[in-house]
Amino acid sequence: MPPQAAIVAVLALAGLASSFMFTLVVPIQSQLPELLNASRDDTAWVVTSTLLAAAVTTPIAGRLGDMYGKRRIVLVLLALLVVGSVIAALSPGILGVIVGRTLQGAVTGVVPLGISILRDVLHHKRVDTAIALISATLGVGGALGLPVSALITEYADWHLLFWVSAALGAVVFALVLWIVPVSVLRTAGRFDLVGAAGLAVGLIGILLAISRGNEWGWTSPIILALGLGGVAVLLVWGWYELRIPEPLLDLRVAARPAVLLTNIASVAMGFSLFASNVIYPQILELPESAGGFGLSLIAASLVVMPAGIMMMLLSPFSGRLARTVGPRLLLILGAVSLIVAYGYTLLFSAEVWQLVVANILIGVGIGFGYAAMPMLIMRAVPATETGASNGLNALFRSLGTSTAAAVVAAVLAANTVDVSGMPTPTPAAFTTSFVLGGLAAVVALVVAAFIPRRQNPLERHPSLRDS
């Protein structure tokens, strides 16, 4: 069997590849209508399709991993990344790019599956540190990937973005096949196809309403139908899941206080993280005449990058701290750091270096918070439910990031002034957005304070019972 350090390194690389997909097209997003000869409303699907695929695929992939082998499903998701990247790279028009980006979004499921694999194969004393590292990749991949994407689009054809992601996916696929052991812990039973379809339909309705509400109008019939219809479908889905012997997700496990409250905190944490990803780059790139700093995309991405670096540097410390004080306190510390980061920005944001400091604090907050959440989940669920439960937790984080993207975009769009013929967000719009990011962190802090300190040890993994 390969050394445990090699397994952790490969799964961390898979996590980096997965989170890189969310910043892959950021540098060309404003140019997509011209590059693809399509309307701005149509090119928005290049981003929306990835978001929808990630949200729908992640909990389903978690369940498939529990049933048919986590490594096997990780390989399937990585193969979809490679295929989607090649389709997008070869496509001259918008349809192929949207199809490719949809397949790329599916790879998000490798992070919760990777975390579950760690629980199965590592010694219990190494699990928390390894989980902290894999969790950090959710932020690190985006923070480090943004300047890479910016450099590629600055000096090469935009299709190279997708060839790079295809090569990265192929390398990670080969490493997982070579290094990561086959999963031996399986959940017996039959896959719940009806439950998977119901979850997909409900989530797509809600996420479409959230992500397209600004463009289509929050009170428009189509947005109301999508949002309310999605909620109705999920209510029926929940009723169905509670009444079948082999559900896609065991909602009774998901309703346990430790799991439920952790997932609620995940929504707030996801909101706070993505709000920073939206706000800081925009204010850094905004012209000085409009109250910004006038930086290029590459320079702005370098200012934001310390957040990802901090997440990676803190991961070993996060694991040790979790073993000492528990993941609940780690989540609380993460929320406090985010509150301090947004509060600091409201008071000190006149110089670029001050925003660097703010992003370092963001990195500390997300590094602690994202490390704590899967630890809390896995201490509260049976070993046979880790893939599905971690997938559900990742879904709640996605709901937070999607909501942040929509809410912050609405705030910035509603408060603009004309600068050289272009509507530009006002300083008050950025201030409001920072306040919203801080309030989300406050919500995460309050919810984390009510998470039970201890779970039933009989429901934990056998290797953890002896710890």
C-alpha cells in the first residue's frame, strides 16, 4: 500500500483541480459574448452550468461512493473533467463550452469523497490534519488558480485554459489510479434513482432562481416558478426519502443536531467566503476615479491570493488544534476571524496592503471553518454514511456561495454611478457588501455555538472509537 502521505497529497491535488474550475473562466467572463458570438444572457450559462452541476452531482456522487467505492467514483468524476475540458477546448461556439463546463462542474464531488477516503484509510491520529488539508483546497485552488488563469488569457488563446484543465485532470486521474487504494467499506443496497432525480430537479429550480434572479427579475413569473417549484419538489422529495428503506440521503442522520447545525453554518460560511471572492477583486480593479485601485486582473488576483496561501499553511495546525480543542471551537475561531476581516475592511481599506491583510484574515477564517465542518460531520454520522453526508455538507456550502453571488451582485448593481459611460458600483455598495459578508460570519458563529460538544461514540468510525 502506498505511503499515507502520498495518498493525502494526491487527494489534495484532486481538490485543487476541482476548485480551480470555479475561477477558470473568470478572466474571460466579460469577453465571452464577443468570444462566443452570443448574448450576455446566454454566456452567463458558462458559469451557471458549472454551479448547477456541482451542486447536483456532489451529494449524489457521495452516495454512489458509499455504495460502489469512493475511489471508483472519484475516477469517474475526474474522467468527466477531462472529457468536458476537451469538449470546451475544441468547441468554436457557446453550446460546446456550456456542455464542457457542465461536465467540469461535476468534479466538485471529489473533495467530499476524498475526505471520506481519508477516514477509511488513514490512522486516526492523522485524519484531522489530512482533512484540514483537503478542505483547504476548496479555497486554495480558486485563490491560486485565478492568477494562473489571468496569465494564460493575457498571453495565449483562451482555449488554452481548457487544455490546461484537461491535462491537469488527466494527471490527477493517473495519480489517483496509481496511489489511492480501492475503497473496501461499502454500503449495501440499491441506488435510489427516484430520490436522485427529485433532488436534482429541486436543486436546479432553487439554484436557477438564485443565480438568475438579477437578470430575469426577482419577482418575474419564471423566477418565482423556479424557486417555489424547487422548494415544493424538495419537500415532496424529503417526504419520499423518509418513507423508503434505502434512501439517497438518510434525512434522519442529516437531522441530528450536530449535522444539521454544521450544515446551516456551512451556508453562512460559504456566503462569507464567496462574498470576499466577489467584492475584493472588483474594488481592486475599479478605476481610481470611481474609488477603486485601478489594478489589472493579474495584480488584483495576487492581492487576493494570500487567502489561499493561508488556508494551505494553516491546515497542519488546524488538524492538531481540532484534536486538542475539538472542531466545534475551530469553527467558532474561523467565524471570529471572518468577522474581524470584514470589520477591519470597513475601517481600513484605503491602501492595497490593507486589503492584503484583510485577505489573510479571510484565509485564516475559511481555513479553520472549512477544516472543522467535515470533522464535525464525520464525528456525528456512521462510517457507512460519510460520503453522502460530506456531499450534503458540500451542497450546503454551494448554496451559500450561490446566494452570495446573487445577493452581492444585486447590491452592486442597484447602487451605481456613471463613470465614462459605464455603470460602476458606488463606495456605499461595497460597504453594504462587506457588512453582508460580516453578518454571514456572525450567523456562522451563533450557529456554531449551539453545535453539541460531543456525539455518540458508537456511531463513529471504528478507528475513532479507540481515540
